[in-house]
Amino acid sequence: MERLLHHSTRLKLDHCKDALKRLIEEKREFLDNAKGNFAKFKTVVDSIPQLTPSRINLDSSAIIIGQSSDLTDKEQTLLAQKLEHLCPWRKGPFNLFGVNIDSEWQSWMKWERLVPHIESLKGRKILDIGSSNGYYMFKMAGFDPAMVLGVEPQSSFYFQYLAIQKLLNQKNVYCLPVTHDQLPKMDRYFDTVFCMGVLYHRKSPVRMLKEICDSIRPGGELVLENLVIDSKQNMCLFPKIRYAKMRNIFFIPDLLAMESWLLRAGFTNIRCVDVTKTSVKEQRKTKWISTETLKDFLDPNDSEKTIEGYPAPVRAIFIATAS
């Protein structure tokens, strides 16, 4: 948090700098007096020593920082124990000084599905909504953007990001422990916005898409990944109570409904570049999570359905241009 505050002028947010600075200071004070999980995870990250990696690789499937030979066996064991205290690790994988974090999601699979279709990230100002532990932000950083700003309110994910940044010290990547709604208005500021795995948690998805569109410069790009119904009937699923055991799932559109939402929000040049059913190869249980995972969310007698009887998770990637 100190680092983002120190570099707030580098972000060049002229029209909202004061509001952003107030938000940063508010969150810094919150973290300085953290309670509950925020206090617990902050203690873990503060105890991780400053380490100098002999190598960094942001291009491989796993984000690689350092290698085993950079540490003694005792140092590596202690680092692994501290990282385990930040579980569950949803996004990844990471290899941190030889500690292999085999995350629940093989996030490189989604990245490889979308990266051939997006515009170059070089020199761009990027927002990642729901950035989790920063896996995708660090992948973006490998393309030399001007800046990547993530927003992630979940305590464990945010402190996973801080732990990784402490080891990596990536200069053009920032994150705030806030929701997208808490950001000041960023009128036409960003060149690219990533919104992946977030929209189905919103009760007003079109409103969120309109707010995102207003934050992107004309001609800039939205990269949207979302749960969908794999049909083209311009309809949505609205689960009664839960979807795949999740309570906070609202509208799941089909492919045409998503296009309609994007059009109404002000986007043009809308294209669906990928539709993929989530598999147990991409999302599965590992020692780095202690909770249920995909196989627990599906009907044990029919993997085409969730435990509630809805269509099993399918995710689509849409690319759209802000008008």
C-alpha cells in the first residue's frame, strides 16, 4: 500500500488523483489497523523476508521468481510454510524460489485462450477487475504495459498478491484491496480493462458494463470472461438460490444475451473468441486449497449438470471496443 501511495503521481490520474489518493490513504490506515483475516494475513506477509531472485520468468505457465539454489533448505522450508498460511491459492501456478504452488485453477489455460485475440498491451494503461492474487496482472506485465492496476477486496487473495510482489517487485503493477465500485470514476482513462469471473456476481451486469465502458478511452478494449449458457436464444439463467453451490451467482447469459448486454453498455466490434466447458483438468483440488472444487459442484451421476441440476459451468471470452 505504501508503494502505491508513493507512486500515485506516476499513475497520472489527473482528473481523479485526489479521490484516488484519499482511497489509498483510507485503505492504508485500514491495513495499518487491520483486524480479523486482514490482520492474520498481514502478519504472514510482513514475516516474509526480502529475497533477491536470480531469475524471473513471466512467460511460462507458472510465474517463476527465483530458484531453489537462491535459498538454503531451511529458508525454502520457512518460505513454503508462510505461503501455505495464505491458502487457498485459487489462481496460478507459481514457482517461488523452488516452492511450487499448484493452484486450484490452471490459469495459464485461460490466458492462452485469450492472449492471441487481444490488442498489444505494450504501453497500455490496464485495469484488472477482481485481480485475485495477481497472476494475470503479472502475465500482463511481461508485455511491457505502462501500468496495470488491480482491484481485489478478498483478504487472502490480496495478501497473496502482496507476498508475490514482495518477492518480485514488479514496478508497473499495483493493486488495491477494494471493489470496482469503490474506485473513483476513471473517465476514459484505461486503454484495456480485463473483467474475468466477476460479472455473474453482479445484480446489475449491464450497469457494471456501462461503468467499465465509461472508464475506457474510445477505441480501447474490454476483455470479458464470464459464465455463459452455450446457446444463442438471447436468454439468461437466474439460479433460484445457488449455482454450483455458490450463492452469489445472479445472471448467467447465453451468447446472444451477452452480446446484447455489451451493445447496450456502449461497446462495439463485439466478438466471442472462445467458449470452453470448465474441466477437472483446469480446475481441481490440490494441497494448496482446503475447500471443495469443480468435481464437488457437479452432479455425481451426470457431469453435464451442476449439483442443483443446472447446465455445468461453461465460460466464454468476449472482446469488445469502447465507443
